[in-house]
Amino acid sequence: MSVWQQLFTRRMLICVFTGFASGLPLYLLFNLLPAWLRSEHVDLKTIGLFALIQFPYTWKFIWSPFLDRYALPMLGRRRGWMALTQVGLLAVIASLGGFSPQHELSIIVLLCTLLAFLGATQDIVLDAYRRELLADAELGLGNAVHVNAYRIAGLVPGSLSLILADHLPWDLVFIITALFMLPGIAMTLMVKEPTIAAAPKTLRDAVIEPFREFINRQGWKSAALILAFLLFYKLGDSLCTALATPFYLDMGFSKSDIGLIAKNAGLWPSVIGGMLGGLWMVKIGINRALWLFGVVQVVAIFGFAWLASIGYHSEIGALERTQLAVVIGLEALGVGLGTVAFVAFIARTTHPAYTATQFALFTSLMAMPRTFANAATGWLVESMGWRGFFLLCVVMAIPGMLLLFKVAPWNEPILNPES
């Protein structure tokens, strides 16, 4: 079967829906929430602290064994949890805009924390479902489709919702955004429960065995280096984009500019980078891809520093919009390339028998920088300025690159990611 024939199958269509449903809540926390708070005159320090609300994405491996072990009374072990989290996400997102950031910030914090918990829990189940749905030969293509749909979901809170916010009240904007969870709910109700999924016999088995297998297979030293690499490889890029929307606003761009230019210029290069990265990786291997694509990620951060050095624009014209599009597009291309190699590395490191819990652990480490380090970005920007902050992001990207010498040597033989 050709690549095109594999692409247009029912399983790949399901991956489109899983990616879209997974990406919407996280991009809302990344893009729409900071824009809403900033437009309601919340200070940067407080907005930066909102990154801590994303802690469920960092610690989701703690309760992932629980989802592996137990099933809800309806729809089965995977689909039951998928439906519950998706309905919960729709309700929470729709209710957010009904509160005032100036007077009811504590309620907003609670709702956003619940949103992050539901989003992270949905990711655990969607990752496990996708692994059990796809045959081994389909894993690469299926995950590429999922990741690209994940990014396309960012168009809703990162573009459409921002444009609507210039014309509609925020409470209606959040209700419209919430309705985009409906396709994911429909997918959950229409698909079948995977037949190969087998629940662990005890909760103890679900908790202990995935970690024991990883340590025994890698050894303590190698396992520690791999976990450190997962933590640091995306650190610089994650810090760089943590306050991206407030940065664009502070540079003088309107919410419509951000919605129409920044988000679209960021999406398509990221998608193209993901596709090109997957093709190149077949020829150069995962290790070399991590090196080359990591360098692109680091270089792209300098574009933000250059944009910050230009400073605030009192008037926005074609030149300023082009500069913004080029900088965002280059950074997104680097992210698209780097993410493909990074996810392939995670897939290679994960044992097929313990995909759900190990994958949750590895992606939790990947999310940790944006949750904890990003919380300090507001203070860093106010003390260093935007340009100094972006140069610091370049420095913070170096440790992850240095760890490549140990976890992904350049001269290691090129292997298939599933070998």
C-alpha cells in the first residue's frame, strides 16, 4: 500500500480528530487565555504565573496508571474516559468568559486548573487509544497526522477566537471556542473500543511495571540522561513562546494582526516542517535529525530578539506585518522539525507493552519547562526587557543540545524508529 493509500484510511481520519481534540485545550491556555488577561489589563507577572496552571500536563503520569487499570461503566476503558474528559472540557471552556479577570481572578484560576487537568487526562487516553488503534507500520504516519491536526487546532483559540474578540464580548467568544470540542465528542461516540487493549490485573502492576521496565532496560545512568534530555531539549523554545501573545501586543500589533498573521504564519511552516522532518528523518535517522533540527530551533529564537530590538510600533504597516510573519514562520519551522524528531525519539524509547504510562511520563517531562520555568517569564521580561529575555532563551537551549552527545550520538548507525 502506498503512502497516499495509507493516508486516506479510517484510522488516519480518527487520528485527525484525536489531534484536534487534544490540541484545542492546550492552545487555549497558551494563546487565548494570555490575550484575554492582557486585554483586561492583568499585569505580565500574573499572566506568567498562569503557566503554573498547566501543571497537570507535567504530572499526568501520576494518574495515568489509574486510567489504564479502571474503566467507566459506559463506552469501554478508553472511550469512556475520552467522553468524560471531552464533555468536561466543553463545559469548562464555555463557562470561562462569564467571569471578570479584574474581580474574579481566583475563580478563573480554579477553572483553568480544572481545564488543564481534563486536557491532560484526555491526552493520556487519546495517546493510549491511538497506540492500540494503529498497527506498528502505521505508527509513524498516524502520529504525524495527529501532531499536524494538533497544531491546526491552534487556529481556533490562537486565530479565530482572537479575531472574534475584536467584535464580540469575551463570554460569547469562549462559548464559540468550546463548541469546537464537539467533533472530538462525536468521534468518541462513533469509533469502536480497541480490541487489543488489556487492563493490568492490579493497580500495583499498572503503577510499578512501566517504570521498572524502563530502568532495567536502560540502566540507571542512561535512564537519568534520557529523562534530563526530555526535560531540557525544548526548554529554550518553550520559554521563548511562553508570553508570545503579550509580546506581540506590547510591540503594537492588534489582536486581529496576531490572529491573521502571527498564528497563520506560525501554523503552516510548523506543519510543513513536520512533514519535511518526517521525510528527512527516514534518510538521516533520528539522532542526526535531533542535532540538525535542534540547531534550527536555537537559531530561530534570535529572530524574536531582533524583533524586540526594533521595539514598539506606533503604526503597523505592511513592513511590520511582514517582519512579524517571517520571525514567527522561522520559529514555527524549527518547532515543526524538532517536534517530529523529538516524538520519534520518545516512541523509540517507549516499550510497546507500557506505552500509556511511559508515554505519559516522557511527555510530562517535555511539558515541565513550560509549566514551571515559564512561570518566571513575567519577572524575567520586566527585569531584563524583551530582547534580553530572548537572548536568555538561547542560552537555556544549550544544555539540551549538549546532552545529545550522550543520548543521541551523531555517528550512531541509522535505524528505523521502530527497530
